[in-house]
Amino acid sequence: MFDILKKTLETGSQTTKYPQIPDIAPAGFRGKPELLSEKCTFCGKCTTACPPGVIWLAEGDGEKILTLSYCGCIFCGRCEEVCPEGAIKLSGEYELASKTKEDLLTSIRRKT
Amino acid sequence: MNREFIAALKKEFGNNILDEITSLNETYLTVKKEANVKICDHIYHHLDIPLVSIFATDERKKDGCFKIHYVFSLDKGDAFVIIKINVDEKSPRYNSITHKIATANWYEREIQDMFGLVPVGHPDPRRLVNFEDWPDGVYPLRKDFDIKTKPPRVEGEYVYRRVEGEGVYEIPVGPVHAGVIEPGHFRFSVAGEPIINLEIRHFYTHKGVEKLFENISLDKAVFLAERVSGDNSVAHAVAFCQAVERIAGVDIPGRAKYIRVVLLELERVYNHLGDIAGIATDVAFAMGAAHANRLKEEILQLNEKITGSRLLRGMNTIGGVPRDIGDKKDEILLTLSEIQRDFRELMEYLMSIPSLMDRIETTGRIYNDTAKGLHVVGPVARASGINRDTRRDHPYAAYPETNFKVSVQKGGDVYARTLVRADEVCESIGLIEQALWSLPDGEININIGEIPDGYALGYTEAPRGETLYWVMIENNSIVRCKVRDPSFCNWLAIEYAVLDNIVPDFPIINKSLSLSYSGNDM
């Protein structure tokens, strides 16, 4: 009994006050991919490289739309690797919980 | 060993062997369909060679036949012997070997569900993977089954074995469990507290992984392999990559081999720490569980720092590893030395608590002959006196250049399994240190390009045990990928481990076997 108390006091508190105090991911962490509309050329390389197929390109109404769904994203970083323009970057953001699937879509568009 | 072995087999069964192909350490012997029982029985019982997998392929386009492969592992000579039989499309039946070799039980039932090949004389021909609402005559792994097919649901019934008698009660548990765990059905028959029979039913999370492999490109398949069994990601990815690299006949750079060892062992450490924490939880020793979980979390955070993923994902590719971890060497070594010190203290402490020892000693015993008969693998097998470890018996990556000892216990109980895992944690930390100290310079991956047509095995020792991939490639795409997760071998052992134990001990027995639902169901 005394041992348990001693060990517990020695170890101290191991948890943090998350989410009041944000927990910042280390450098190199592969989190939420961000699309950068100013760099993107809408070439579609990321759409074919994506293993779960959650990036897609659509054309219509005189514009091109690149959409990414975080629903099925596996954060592998292949889109970032294949992008010749550096228009997709995996960020350190990981808080992605949402009530609807639509909230988990992100898209960029450009007039053709 | 391999050559002598094949020569001896040929002498014994010369007229039954139709064809022989050797590539790397694998020898494929095509034998007459009627001779499968005789030959497999001879290899298994007479020569004492374990049967590690059975799988089928649909090669009807080539010669109108399905093929069934029986994979035997020659542990002493680092070789595999694969006995093949041809099963004609017109009479899709072959002789079951289950009555001679119990290990074959689930494999033959799986082949029956997936390919519609009937094992004649199987003692339990019920469905295994497909449920009763799946229509007859629809076989998902046949080549003419399109992946987008949605078969209609039909009425059907699954009959459980029943134990009857005065005072015998049935306790059905699952498939929905308390807590965030995966689905599986357990049907206990009890007389008072002791369990007199347990029947398990799984495959609720069957996702058609093997079919998916056949429909995605090679570069994406690595990511699928990583997700077959979530906490054994590295072991699966490495096994898959090694199979493809063996087909391509390339040797990956030395640095990549050492990095793979570091990753594989980090995975083993965090899995074993989690299992030890689980055992402490299940005997209601919260303080021990908290400490083991703290250590596991430290490893997960270390993983995140060095690879960007807590579960070490995205760290393998065909031809090597995509990211280097060599620059984080000091950080890894420092964290591991602290963890090792704390872990030793924790284990000494856990083993000195009488109320914990009382719960785990003699509980959930798997006897050596049962373990051998079911071909149990991994730490569970080693705790039942089976001295097998893929890292030593079929060395891969940088394991041939490292020193480690394989921990074997004879008890077969929860205590023995805990001891094996504790030893393995320390050995793994030692392996990571060795690998990092002798990390060679150079490239971390090579570009393989087009993969020639062919097939090969890939194997690793996952934290749960021997993991096997058999990959067949044609025109640079996957034609067949058979995945044999360790849990597929170990699940049936639980039916034996719980016998004569009381129902409240089931959770710790289950935890001590550390079984994966997802890897098993696929």
C-alpha cells in the first residue's frame, strides 16, 4: 500500500489540461491536408494518387473545382508528395470531429 | 535441408508429384488432387513440419482450374514448401485434410465460402466468412465476381453447437460489446461458474480486403496492407512490401532494412505494453494499468515525433522506407532507456502483488499439444512451449545481423504469456538500440519501377505472431494477395483456453491472447 502511494506521488500527474491548453503536434506530424488555391493548377495528379480516392476534380459552370473530403482521408501525404506546385500541405491540425459529412469537405475553385 | 527434404518427398511420393518449381526459398510442388491428404499428412505428422497457411487461387483463365496451396514452413532451413493441387471448375471438390490436420479447419471453410470449393469430408462444413444472409452460389474471390456486385439478402440460419444437460446454461455475449471494441459473438455453456464449452463466431467486420487488393494499384496496396490490422500496421506493410520486393528480385538498401527493424520493434513494444496494461485492468489493478498505459503513451508520442504518425503509418514503401529516422537517433535512445528502466520496475512490482498473481497463474491454460495442433503463433505459442519466431527462423530485413533471444515459457497460462511479452519488450528495446547504433549510411529506398510477373511469400513476426502475405503479380497489378494474420490462427485457441475456467476470468484470458478482430475478419 505504501509502495503504491510512493510510486504515485513520484510519478505525479501525467495528463494535460487539454482542450483548455492546446496540445500542439510535433513537427513532421501528418494532419489535416490544406489546399492552397493560389498555387494549384488543377492538374489532377493528387486525385489519382490518393489511395482512398477522397480528392476529386469537377468541372462545370465555367469553373474547375477541386474537392477534398476529410471523411476518408488516411493522412498518408501522397497528395503532398505528388503535387508539382506544392499546392497541398499536410498541417499539424488534427481536431476534425464534425456532426455532418458536408462540414468535412473543403474545396477550391477557379474560373476557366 | 530444403533440397534433401524435396528429394525425400519425391522418393516417397514420386508418382504423385506432377511439377516442381523453386524460386528463392520457396518450392512449389504440384501434386495429384487425390494425393493431397496423404502428402500433407506425411509432411505434417511424419516430418513434423508446421502447416502455416492454406489458400486458393482462381487461375481458370490459364488452365480452367482453381489451385489450392498448402504452405509448410521448414523452420530449421529457412524454407517453405508449398503443395499445390488443381481443382477443376467442373467438379469443384477436393478431399479435406482437417480430420488429419486440425489447423486446416478454418482455412478450408474460408476457401469454401470465398471460392466455392468444397472440402469433402470436413467435420464442420458450416459457413465461416459469409453469413447466412449471403446467397448460395456467389463466391466473392472468384475472378468473375465483380467487386461492385451487391448480392440480394436471403433468409438463412446458423446453427450453434449446443451443450445440454441438467443445470447447463448458455450465455450469449456480443457481437455488440460494452466499450469500444470490435464485434464478435461468444457463446458460453456453463455449469455453475465453470465454462464447459465456448463457441466463437466472427467475421462481422469482413471487408473483403483480399478482393480489394486485386482492384487497386501496387503503390496504393501498401496503404491497404497497413490498415488490415490497425495496431500491426508496420508488420503487415513490411510483409506486403517484402513479398513484392522478392517478386521483383531486388535487395533494398541496408539503411532501409535497419529502419524497418526499428519500426517493427517499436510496434512490438507499444503493443506488448498495451497488453500488459490490459491484463492489469482486467484484474482490477488500476495503478499498474495506469503505469503501463503511461509507458505505452510515451512510445506512441515517440512514434509521432519520429514518423509523424502515432501508429507508424506511411513508413513503408515498395523498395524501402519513404522517410528517414536516423537524425532522431538520440531522442529514440534516450526515451527507450527511460522506458526500459520504468518498465523493469513496473514488472517487478506487478509480479510481487499476490492478488494479481492469484488471478493470472494457472488461468487460461493452453497446453502445448493444443497449441501445436491449432498452429497457434506468436507470444501465445511461445508461452505454451513452442519455440518459433519468424525473425529467427526466416530472417528478414536486418534481423540476420542482430542478436536477440527468443523467450519461451512452458506454463501456457496468462502468467506465462505476460512473462513472454515482458521479455520481448526488453529484447525489442535491445534490438532497436543495436539497429540504431549500426545504422548504415546510404539511400533509404530504391525505385523498382515495373514489377515482373510472378509470385512470392512475404513474412514478418508481428507483435501478435507470424504474419504471411502471398502475392501474385501479372502485368504490374495484383492478381491475388492472400493475407494470413496471426489472429486467424490464434482465435480458435480461446475455445480451449477458457475450458474449466470461470466466466469472470474470460476477459483476462481474452486479453492475454491479444486477438485482432479486424485482422482475422478482413
